[in-house]
Amino acid sequence: MEAFFKLKTPDEVFNTINGFSPVGEEAVSLEDAFGRVLNVNLTSPEDLPDFFKSTMDGYAVQARNTFGATESLPALLEITGEVSMGEADNIAVESGQAVKIPTGGMLPADADGVVMIEYCSLLDEKTLEISRAISPLENTIQPGDDFKKGSVILPAGKHLRPQDLGVLAGLGFLEVPVFRKPKVAILSTGDEMVPVSQTPGPGEVRDINRYTLGALCRNMGAVPIYMGICSDYFEPLREMVEKALMAADTVWISGGSSVGTRDFTLKVFETLPDFELQAHGISISPGKPTIIGRAGGKPVIGLPGHPASAFVVAEVFMTRMLRTLSGAMDAGHDVHTVKRAILKRNIPSSGGREDYVRVRLEKDDENLTAIPIFGKSGLISTLVEADGLVRIDMNTEGLYENDTVDVMLFSHA
Amino acid sequence: MEAFFKLKTPDEVFNTINGFSPVGEEAVSLEDAFGRVLNVNLTSPEDLPDFFKSTMDGYAVQARNTFGATESLPALLEITGEVSMGEADNIAVESGQAVKIPTGGMLPADADGVVMIEYCSLLDEKTLEISRAISPLENTIQPGDDFKKGSVILPAGKHLRPQDLGVLAGLGFLEVPVFRKPKVAILSTGDEMVPVSQTPGPGEVRDINRYTLGALCRNMGAVPIYMGICSDYFEPLREMVEKALMAADTVWISGGSSVGTRDFTLKVFETLPDFELQAHGISISPGKPTIIGRAGGKPVIGLPGHPASAFVVAEVFMTRMLRTLSGAMDAGHDVHTVKRAILKRNIPSSGGREDYVRVRLEKDDENLTAIPIFGKSGLISTLVEADGLVRIDMNTEGLYENDTVDVMLFSHA
């Protein structure tokens, strides 16, 4: 019981979280690679593009034939052919000649630039008038301009975006090596808990955490595995946790972690092989009664039972945990977007803990403002009204109206 | 051909986009409702919570029995029982009595507040010493505090977030009425185009747009339908577009929309029933040769063939189109997150069009900086390096180093 009050600070908890490892790897089809995390530095198997191509509709020429050309003194060239898309035509462009070429077309031999159609006019079927000079290579892409064979295309740990898939498609990757999606076993405990399909009797409530935590996992690219509701007794909970640990990469139990009379979560964790307690209580509000442990290398987590507290802890810490387990390394992919806003009311805070205060964002003339949502603890509607959280530092006694604050937007749209 | 040069401005295009309608509705299980868009104002079928409950571990009492209690002058109460979770115990709390209660427990009859366990100590098994006064209703939630029966829980047009699902779970919604996901038929045209599985011959390229556009759709909650690659001929393209229009809510053709010799996209669109041309060319760079039309109420789109241009147009305009088709109305759900950054280099721009310049974001001491990525048009690697776009207004001739700019982050993580 005493250990409960040796609370860990949020920074200590983040360090703990960084100590876990990604869950493993697999290959997926390019089709299914969107949003997945690369698990190797991918290098280019070929040059992209692999041919000398035009970036404009126009005429392929030898650039030096256009030098000095102006509207009043145009260059005259002989049209000797036309390039078709997707074909390597058997034409060369000699000095004094021009060959029609579409955007993306392959430059004929000996041509070294393309004059845009806007600067060309036909004197007759065979004679082209060019009113502007180009420099060599103008309006073209050379082989390897996008990626040279052997160069790193994308680094390990990168979340694959649509344009990243595009590059992989361009280079012919049919499969992509990625980290496996972490599987998260979600359990709710509490004798008062009934499934959503059931009408609660007196004193009973529906299982909310299953849905909030499950969707948060999906949003982070993890796969929730719903273990169901467990009664507040040691043996059934132990059995369910053991099963969960076999099925998943991490186990999250909500409920049962406050200093109540029936707090079995930690006791159950302590029966797991290779269990190591890493945090029993975190100095934040809401969310103090959170347990973080490691069993056989896998994170086992006890979250508060209150839906709002469980959700804040999940948003602040479990999103980071999922990011670590999924192997994501790209700094560009912050878990939370941060927006600056002007606080619209004082927020008091006790020192010695970090407060995460729900706020709603509103545009006020030109400024973004953050309106704290005060409400009794245990309500879930306050989360529904909120757009994000404002962190109040341990060493701060609160924030004042008109302070500029950083609002951590919720991780999902 | 002339019509091409009557370019629409981006604002005109946004107005056009707003003129389309959501694609329809369906009911999905709560499980599958994450990220979906509500299509009615949902009202609460019951009070949440539906009973008077404790938000703390402690003792349920009549608050007036604690008035004046301090550490030096505690109140003494008789312990007459204990509330179990999820049960409506048959106990009442009379004046002078206290009943032990866990967080979330149902208040016994006649109790009107809860004293936290921290302010209670046992003198003996039956006698409780209370060192702090509470006011009536303290540490409790009353029925309907979250939602009153009949009140609006969530408005139509709202994207469902994890916490929104939580509220719906708490109120017993097993199914949720949502807008259907828009289906997007994606076609690539071009004789030079080969599928990713095929090694390109001389002058050929792999079909990149299928993957960038498909992933962008998925990221926006839409369902891509891949129609494949079509050669640059009128009749095969017409047949494929007709098929696509039957199968999907919108048709996106990439390639074939520049003023080339083989521009059949518009000609094919013009054969569709009830076709109405809305934009043939947009005054932006990249992306000028974009076609927007309406056929039988459905948007039919011709995107540039260049992967980078097609992607910028999709990011700027098609994300908004998908948002409109998916029925999303919530202002909080902006398509693009905007970040302020300090520009690290001059960017020249011609007037009369909007430029969308790719930039990379970097932290520089305390500031976020935006580094323009210059590169030949037609390269896709510039998109891979970029984190977002900086818009240069029509009436601006460029931006200067050290200007503060708004960076529109790409819509996907």
C-alpha cells in the first residue's frame, strides 16, 4: 500500500515507456502499407526515373540551337518527327532539328532540352519558330533525379504516407517490410460493469472504456483485442490476464487500480512470470492510480476505472507506448499536434503534480482561445466537449486568464 | 481549347466543391463507428449516469453532519454498512450515520455527499472520525450530470472520436447512424503507364498515382476503387469512365488533362449524362490542368498526370471534396493542420496564380522553420521530403526569407 504513494513523475514514466521494444516485423503488400511503419532503411533498386524525360509539352531540341532566340529574332528549326508516350522512338535530334514531345515523353537521342509549346509556332508543317532560348537540360528530368540506385529512399521507423507509397510504387516495390501492428488486450474490471448491449440495473454502468481505449488503439495503428469484462475477484482476473498476455503484445486493464478494497490488478500482475513493477501511481491529475509494469518484456498496464481518467492517461502515456511498440521513429510524426492559444479563464492547480486540463478551442477574432472545461471528475461529457489538453507543470500553481498556453490536441481527428 | 485558359481561381473551386452533397447514409455497429461521420443529431435516450453515484472512495453521509468538522474538532459518525459496486444496497444513511462507499458506487438513500477516505479514520469498527466538512453533493455525480434524457449528445456532421464512442457506449447505442463512406474510382491514363508489378520498358513508368491517390482517399475515410490503367484512346476511356461512374460516388482520372495531343478526358466527360463542366484549369501551380465536372450529381475529376502535381491538387482540393461527400460539418475537424513557421529562403512567384510550395519543417532553437524544397517539376522525391505546403497568394509576388508563413501540413500523419 505504501508503494502507491511513491508516485512516478510523468517524465519518469516517459523514460520507462522508451525502454520497451517494437513488437516484431512482417511484409505487407504496397496496397496495405499506408500508415504502417518501415522497419529497414529502404534503398533504391534502380534509378528513378530510369530515362531522360520531358517535363513539358513541347519540342525536344539541342539547346544551343535556341541560344539567342527571342520573339523578334526567333530560331528556326526543322521538325523531323514526334515522340509517342511510353515509347523509345528511333529518332535522333540533330543540330537544326526539333522533335515534338509530350510531358513525360522520353527524349530522343542527342536532344538535351525541351522548348515549351508556348514558345513555339509552326511556320509550315516542317518549320518551327522558337521565340525563347533554353539552357541545356531545361524542362527535362534526368535518370536518377528522383532517386539514384542504392540511395536511401525512406528511413526505418518512418510512417508511410501517400506520397511515400507513390515513390515505392515508382520503384516497383510490391511488398514493404514494416513493423507488425501492436496487439492490445483490453479488459475492463468491476462488478458494476455491464456490456453495452445490456440495460444496467441499479448501480450498474455500461463498459465505456472498451470503446474509448479500443478506438484510441486503432487510431494509433494498433489492433485492440477485447477480452471482455472481469469481476472484481483475484482468480478470474488472473486467468483472464494470463490469457490476454498470450494473445497480445500489451495488456491494459481499466478499473481496479485505485486504493479500493478490491484492488487486485497489481496482485495479479505480480503473479506473472518476470514481472517488474515500474510505476504504481503517477503524479498527474487525472490519472494518479495508474500501474505500469513489464511482464516478459511486455507492458502490462492498470488504468483508472473512470472513463475520463482512463482516457486522459491513455492519451498522454499510452499513445507514446503504442508509438514505441510500433517502431515509429520519425520525429515529424508527433503523437500530438500542439496549438498555441490564449487562455480564457484562470486554472488553479496544486503543486507537486501535473494537471491535464480539458479545453475547448474557439476562434476569437484573430486569436485561437482555449476555454477550460470544468466539471466534476467522473463525467465523460467533459471529454466530448474538449478539443485537447493543457498541461500544468508540477512547479506551477496554476495558469492565468490571457496566458498563452500550448494545447495538446487529442491524437485523433 | 480556348476555355482552358479561362482558369478558375482556387476560391471559385472551393465554392464548386461545397455545392456537392454527401453520398448517403447507413447504420454501423458502435465497434465500427470510429472516425465515421454522424448523420443525425443524436439525442440521449436516458439520463447518464442514471443513478446518484460517488466519485471517490470514502463514506456516504448526510453532509450537514460534517459541517464544522476539522482535524482538531472532528465529527463522529456511526458506521452502519458498506455499499458494493454495481448493487443498490438496501441501506439508508440516517443522520449521524456513515456507509462505506467505493468510487462509482451508488449512494444509499438519504445520503447527500461523500467524505474522501483521506479525511476519515476509524476510532473503532463502528465509529468514524471525520476531519473535514463537505458540502451537499460533494464528491458525487447526480443522474443526468453527463447527459439528460432528450438532450443532444453529438451533432450531425461530427466525426466520431474515441471519447464520443465512449458516450454512445455509456448510453447503450449498439448502432450508430452515419454517412456512407464515399467510393472513389481511380483511373490512370497514359500509354507510358505500366502497373507496379511490371518492369517498365524504355520510356515507360509505373503507375504512381494509383497509390498516392488511393492512400489519400483512405486517410480521408473514403474507399478507393481501382479501375486500372487506360490507354490514351477515346473509346476505351469512355467505357472505363462509364463503368467507374456506376461503381463509385466520384471518378478521378489522372493524366490526360494537359493540353496535349491526346487529351480525351474532357471529351469523355462531355459524353456523360447530365454533364456540367465546372472548371477546366485552375489558377494554381502545380496543378493548372485540372478538370472538375459534375455528371448526374457526382464529381468527375481530371487530375494532372505528374504524380507531384496530381498529389498537390488532391491535397488542396480533393481532401475538401471528400469531406463534403462524407457529410463532415464539424469546424473542429479541419482537413489541414496549420503551423506557423519562419521561412528560411526567398520564394519567387509569378502573380495571377496561387503557388503551393513544398516545404520541410525544422526546429531551429526555439522556432519552427520552413525550408522550401525546390526541385524540377515532375519529381516525386520533393513531396517525400516535404512536410506540407506554403500557399502564395495570387496577389503576392513571392515571399521573403524570415517572413512568418502558415504551413498547411499534409492531411495524413
